[in-house]
Amino acid sequence: HRSFRTLNPGSVFVPNYHINAIAYQLERIRRGEINRLIINLPPRYLKSIITSVAFPAFLLGQDPRRRIICLSYGAELAAKHAADSRAIIMSDWFRRAFPQMIVSRTADSHIYTSKHGFRKTSSVGGALTGLGGDLFIIDDPQKPVDAQSQPLRDQMHQWFTNTLLSRLDNKEKS
């Protein structure tokens, strides 16, 4: 709710059961009970704000050592999510709630903590050379029109299997 208000001042937040359902499953991710989750919702149901923006901020607030990589189909969308997440992390209410989470620096669309954690951003299919993390969040991996194409879906699957999974810090938990 606070994240929504921070990013959309003046807009009305309408609580709904699906928000609680998403939060419950993300908490299961945080606790390590599950390691993969797919959320399918129509556009404009707060899926991205909850999962790609607020959740990484919350995780870093809980544990500034977390290494999170957030991906979207396009660099522009990934950068927007990163900017929104940074706005939450830099807000007064967030800093009061998580005083141990100190931003050591920001660069491009990346946020680094004083405990060597981060929230990095990339586009799906983009270069991940040298990057690794303990959590990947993939939001809108393909444009809707591309999802209609079997060859493009196969290409996405190949990238996920051969590139992304190799970047997990702990492959036993994948």
C-alpha cells in the first residue's frame, strides 16, 4: 500500500484478495519454501509494482546482502521498474522501516547496498556476462505479440535454460 502511494500520489489504492494472494506466495519465496513462481494476471492489477518493484525493495530491507536481478522484455520497462524500486528505497518511510539497509551507490538502473547486495536490471535476452544473483525476477519476459510465436517462445526457453539459470549463485536451490 505504501509503495503504491509512493509511486502514485493522489491515486486510490483498492485492496483486493489477489494482492494478498501474491504477497503470500512472495513470502513463501522469501522464506525459501518455493523457488519458482509464475503469476498470471491481466494488465493493471499491480503485478509489476508488487513483484518487480516493492518485493525487491522489501527483500533488500530484510537482508541487504540479497543479490537480485530483475528482468523485463525491454530495457525501458526494466529501467522504469528500477527507478520505481529506487524511489521506494529512498523514501522516508522505507528508511525508517529498514534502517540497516543502506544504499552505498546507484549506477544506471542498479542499486548497491553497503552489505554488498544489489538490485540489478537487465532485459530478457540481454547480456548477463559477469552477473550472478540469488534471485531472478522476470516480469513480462516477452511482448504479447512475441508470445504468439513458437520460434520466439523456443528462443526464450533456450535463453532461460542456458543463460539465466547458469547465473544463479546457488544452483542447488534452482
